[in-house]
Amino acid sequence: MIRRWHLVVFVLLGLLALACEGGTGTGSPEDPDPDYPGSMAALGDSITAGVGSCGIYAVCRRNSWSTGTADAVDSHYRRILAKNSAIRGDADNFAEPGAEADALDDQAAQAVKAKAAYVTVLIGANDACARTIDGMTSVATFRTEIGRALNRLKKGLPKSRVLVTSIPDLYRLWDLGKGNQQAVRVWNRTKICPSMFANPTSTEKTDEERRERVRDRIDDYDDELRDACRDYGDRCRWDNGRVHGVRFGLDLVSSVDYFHPNAKGQNELADVTYRARW
């Protein structure tokens, strides 16, 4: 027989456990909100993989704007977890550094296999960041590859929600960083995104025209991403250019390469894109 004081202790311990669970800010497991997905997957490139966000030039998925788990970034995953505890531990990040649009279909296949109820897509920077202008992915090819991946998602996950985001404004980042000696040194040393950041301080006509062509190509990619999402149907949401519109100051990018978002920048991406979700 359980003595009365034992019973009181059990009740108090139970209340304490509930209080601790509620204090995490991740919602109650007994009362999940069905309006929020119970699983998710992130598709894309090094930005979504969190490269550079941990202070070194390496993948750091815990700081991803989409599926990140670290306290430094209020990711989509963490925000959804606060509403629906069913998603706990069920957020896959399939984004890969260097990925271009032609890699998206394989990533989509992984999302289908994982049965993700919510999928985020951020791709295109590497298609523009070629060694030469002629090496950039053509607009027609880009649209074909994006369409193939979205068709796979629509067929394999017909009830899932998809968020397609725009591409960061690399031209503005160059314009901001060209006057910063440290950023210029890093760009010259790392050779990152040469189509945009090669000869960063040059005012020669050929260099200015090269950068403008990259800027215009990214704008064209964004148009195709928007249209592809529209063609997908009601379960795809376009970010209305919010990522492209982020005014990335140098305080929002990693000092490792002055290109990838740092943890603060990832948090900014999470904030602007979460407003555009389903």
C-alpha cells in the first residue's frame, strides 16, 4: 500500500516534471498543435548546411536557418517544435555544400524517403557562382532542374508543404564588402564565388559588366523559382523575395569567407523565411 506522504511526493515530482517540460519553450508533448508539421526536411546548398556559421569553414547544420537545433538560431524546426512536439528529432538536413540546381532532385528523393511533412528549398547561389560568366547555369536549365525536383516532391509527398526561397543578393554583398580591406583580402585569398567576387575592387568596365550579369542571372533564377512554386500549387509557398531582400551587413556573414551567413545571419534568414511559410 502506498502511504499518503509517498503519494504526495509522487504528485509533486510529477508536477515538477511537467513544469520543467513546459519551461523548455518547446510545447507540451500531450498537446501538440496539428496545424504544425510533425516532420521536415531541408534541401539546398552550403547556406542551408550552415557552412561557416560555427566560426570555421565547415558544415554546421546545428545553426541552419531551416533545421537548426542550436540556441543561437531560432530555426523553423525550433519554432515548429514549440508548437508541435511531434517534430522533435524528426528534421533532416539534406543540403550539401557546392550543390547546384541539378543536385536538388536527389535531395528531393531523400525528403520523399524520409516522408517529410514540410520541406524547405534554398538553391541557386552556386549556379551563379561559376568560375566564369559562361559557366553559370542557363536560366532554362535551372528551371528544368528545379521543376524536376519539385515534381518529385509533389508526386512523392502530395500532402506535404513546401517553402521555396529566393537567393541572397550577392551583388549587394559585393558592393558592401568592396570597401572593407579584410573582406577583400579574404575574397582574393579564397577565390570564393569568382563570377562575383573576383577583382573585387576593380572598376574596369569588364569587371563591372561581369558582376551585373551575375546579378541579373540571380534575378532570373528567382523568377523561375517563383514561377515553379506557383505551378506546384497551393501546397508550395514562395518567400516573395524575402531572402533576396535581406540587407546582409558584414556583421551577418562569417569572417571566414565573408560570404556565408554566420549564426546571426542564419537567424535573420530563419526570421524572414518563417513569415512566408504555409
